[in-house]
Amino acid sequence: MGAAEDEELRKAQKPRASLSQVLEFALKEFGLGAEEEDVKNLDSYDDQNFFICNSLKAETNSADQPMNKKFLFKIHNGVESKNTTFLEAQNAALLYLSKKGFNVSVPQQTLSGEWYAEIVLTSPKDVNSTGNEEKEKGLKKLKVKEQQRHVVRLFSWV
């Protein structure tokens, strides 16, 4: 697959999670509790990113997530989600830089001790409708309401 086709797939497989899905998943996988007003959907080219302030009472959150701490909740597009080796390398680089004293976003572990979790989202439409038949010839068509696996990572907010 060429770079152009890869880029089209990244855009086509952009995650589309609802705010309620994000809140539920953040609590379930990362022990991160927040109210809707403490979550902001951030602009992103081909991923879906949220600013989250950990705002719920301490008993709702995991012991590792103190209240009023800020995070970046990142849902990767379908292409990057298939390349977990690359995402693990990014995590390792950020952890190394943090350990050396650099002020970087630090990956946070899930409640089960993993560096990322996976969420399955349903695509709301034929996400491969670019309107350009030539571009679509080499792309795998995603059917309406197809289930798509996405990697989710949580980072400290810098």
C-alpha cells in the first residue's frame, strides 16, 4: 500500500466515540472518573483526542489517579491501532525522556497494568466515500456500521 492510500485509510478509519463512551471507557480501563463538563473534545486530524480533568470523588477513581489531575485521552485511528509495536516504541521514548527529567506527556497504565487498551467502535457510515473513484480502487471498503478496533492511550497533560 502506498503513502496516499495509507493516508486515505487513516482519515477513513478515524474513531468517532461519543462523550459517554469516552467517560465510561476512561473509568473502566484507567480508573479515571470525570463529569461531562470536565471533558473537552480536541481537534485532531485522524485520531480522536480528549482533554480530561479527573474530577470525581476519590472513591470513584483508582488510587493511582488523584483528583483534579489533567490528562490527554487518545483514541488512535484504525491504521495506527494495527501497529502497536510503533505505539509501544513511542511510549518507551516518552517514559525514557520523563525519567531523564524532560517535561513530556507521560503514558499512563491501565488498571490491568498495560500501556494501552482497545475499544471497539461502530463506524456510522461508509467511511470510505471520498468521492474520488480512482483513489478508492485500492482501498478496503468499510461497510456501514462495521466494528473497528482502536487503541486507546492515556497521557499526563503537559
